[in-house]
Amino acid sequence: MDSDENMNIPRRSVLCLVPLSPPITGASNASESVIKHLARNNVVKVIGYQRGTLISGRFSIRQLLKTFYISFKILIESKYDAYYLVISSTSWGNLRDLLFMFSLGSKARKRLTVHLHGANWDSMIKNSSSFRKWLNHMMYRDVYSAIILGKTFKSMFKAYIPKYRVKIVQNYYDDDLLISKGAFIRKWRNTNK
């Protein structure tokens, strides 16, 4: 396909609700990679919801206010062709995700892909109150698709998303995160003193 033909392909608009660094985490690295990939052929709007620390799963008034602010931004944003949300497997993170999904509305959730970077989402839901289970069911039943990190996680969304819409993307790492063999040996020796 020549460059003239590429110009005639309509670009889709995508809203990405993702954790970004700092701090650097697996989810923030993966989010940045997904955004770069999507931006090649789409118009991408990013709303970051990072905590700013590596402590997750704890309640914070500051984080609660930020969540409400982002939810309001989601409500007033113009409509997009697709939505991408990195979801949490912590109790507080799940409440945040539910609020974001509610703010999107039912029509947008039908164009939403959720991406789970953990392994205990289903056990967190299983140990939740009946009301939270119901809320999750109400929000996730509209979700178009899910991305998980391995085959063993495929059953997590079975009560919410059809199996054929759950896609596996293998976990990875950036080469930039690797340290030299000498640095590794020094670090190993220092921690084992």
C-alpha cells in the first residue's frame, strides 16, 4: 500500500485511561507502550491516573479527589471511537475503575477494552460484598473486550466478557530496565551481607 492510500484510511479516536510514570511500574511501562502503538494509526487522548508512589491499594483522600476529578473529565470529554482502561486488582482500585466505567456510560463501555496487569482480580471480586459484585457485573457486562497476561487468567472474566473477546498479551520487559552482570553481582552481594 502506498502512502497516498494510507492517507485515505480514517483515523479512529481512542481515549486511554492509564497509569503513567512516575513511578515506573510494569503497568505504567505497558501503558506507555500501548499508547505509542495506538498513536501510530489513531488519534489518542490520554488521561493518567497514577498515584505518584509505589504504594497501592490504600485509601487516600488526595487520590479520591483525583479520581472524582478524572471521572468528571471523562463525563465532559467528547465522544471517542474506542476506550482503553488499565484496571486494578485491588479493592480501592476496583472502586476507582467502576467510577470511571460509570462515567463513560453504557454506550462507551460497549467500545471499552480493559487491560488487567495482575493475577488476583477474580479473588478480590469473590471476597467482595454482594453489592460490589453486582456493581462489577453491571459495569463489566457492557465491556467489549479484556486483555490479560496469560492463559491461566482466561477464566477471570468468564462471568462478564465472552471468552472469545478475552485476549492474551504476554508479559514483557524493556531492555532499558536490565542492569549489567557486574551491577547485578554487586547488588546481590550487598543484599546478602
